[in-house]
Amino acid sequence: MKNHTHLTPRQEVQAQRQLAEALLTLQTPEEVRSFLTDLCTPNELQAMADRWAVVECLQQGLAYREIYRRTGVSLTTIGRVARYLAQGSGGYVIAVSRTGSRSHG
């Protein structure tokens, strides 16, 4: 991740808020996917999809090595996702609770 020294911490927070507000304008999964495809590189988008797959596996109670076997995501990333799922800002928990069974199917 780049260090944006040209943005003050306040400007960075504002830029993130504006991005969040843009996401809130999107109304369908297809619109969100289109936006993310335009916003992210293919590798960034794949990394986010991989992390979400890890969340799903963790919610199923799978062991890290089984998650690695199923997804190919590194054990380091699996551990990081697990840590943020348990002790992060709550974003994963909110998304999991709102997607319900769709996140496991």
C-alpha cells in the first residue's frame, strides 16, 4: 500500500468517507461489482474476493490449513482476516450478519 504523504490524516479520512458515500449510492450487486472493477486493479479485486472467501470459511469453523487448501490464500492472510473478524472495526461482522445465508452458499 502506498504512503500518501501529500494527504494529511484529515484529508485521508475525508477521501475514505467520500468513497464510502459513493459506495452507498450503488443499489445492486452488479452496480457494486462494476464500480469495484473500475476502481480496483484485477489483483486488488481478487485479493478482496479472497478475503471474503476466508471470512465465509472462518464462519463455518474451518481450520486455517483447510481454508488454505480450499482457497489458496496464505496462512498469514487467513490469520489477518481472522484477527479483523474478531477484533477489527466491525465491518466484516456487519456484512456477514446482513448477507445471512447468501455468504455461505
